[in-house]
Amino acid sequence: MARFLASTRAEGPGERTAVWVNGCAIRCAGCFNPHMWSARGGEPVAPEELVARTLGAGTDGLTLLGGEPFDQAAALSRVAAGVRAAGRSVMTFTGYRADDLRQAVRTGRDDVAALLAETDLLVAGPFLADRIDRVRPWVGSTNQEFVLLSDRIAGSVDELSATPDRLEITVDGSGRVAVNGWATPDTLEDLLNGLGTSRPAAEPHQRRSILAGRAAGVLRRGSP
């Protein structure tokens, strides 16, 4: 696991817990999180522990991001199953196309089938830097598709046109700044300057944010 965010309203419908994982075999050009491509690093977490941490956050559900969740499909399917068994929803972002995942299932990938079976809303497709999506929330590029796999959060897809894309900035007691959501580089620079710092230590964000350890105000977009 690369990052655990107990509560956010920028990573899917409602208030959600978000988990970013390490490891990605897709490696989209222009990805915002190349530091999550390697499976090395991060925090090893047992599925049962991650379920407990997610349920303990008391949110509406879990959003899985990365990295690439389907590169850890077997373990994450157990996490998703535990969360859904408690009546909460699961949203999974992937750089794989939905058709590619279906083909993987047809060729015997039981781990992929298991994670799909425990996902309520799939956001699928590689990030394409020349097709930035400035209209829909949560996605990075216009080729990426929302695929409903259950009716638990079906209304969220129906209401996409009315759903705002959110920008969250959190400052903890140590002064660490975490940014989730969308903003232009100029807007983000103004916000960070307003916090009284120009080079904060920022947490990574799956799609768009400040790269950890990089200069503040550098905004990049990446895989969904």
C-alpha cells in the first residue's frame, strides 16, 4: 500500500476511504504517480487489517487506486469483499480497459474476476495526456469509462454531469500538506502560498496533485 486516506470527498461519490497501492505494469505516459510503478516500497498490509481500517473510518465506501489495483487483484478482492459485506460500496480505478479485463477473465484470471465481482463502480482505461477530461469528475482523460457492476451507487453515474470535481487541501499538525482533486497550476500555487508555504511536503495523489518531494505548485495529471 502506498497511501491510506481515511476520509475524502474527492475520490468518488460521497465520503470515501481511499487506498493507493504500489506496482503498475501499464505505466501510462504522463502518469502522475510514476513513483508508484514499482512494487517495492510502501506498507505491507494484510487484507483483513485493511478491511478493519477502512470500516473503522466510518465512510460510505472504499476507493482503490494506484499504481494499479488489478496488479494486486487477489488480495484487493478480499479487501473489497470485506468492505461490501459490511454494506459499503467499492469503486476501483484501473489503467486497463474494461474489455481487457473481461478477456483476462475469459482466459482464466480468477483474481481479476474476483476483484471485478467485488467492485460496484469501475473506472477503466489508460490515462491519455492528449485527451484531458475537464468535464467529468474523478477521471483524468476522456477515453476512460465508468462501468457499473452493481446497483449500489448507480445514481452516482447518472448524476455525473451535476457532480463537481473537488479540490481538497489538508494540513496536519506537523505542517504536511496533502492535496486531492483538481486545480490549475496557478490556482494551486495561490492556495499553497495562502498557507504560508511554497514547498510543502505533499502526499502523493493518484490522478492529480503535487508530487511528494517535488516543488510546490507543480501539478501533473496521471492515470485514473
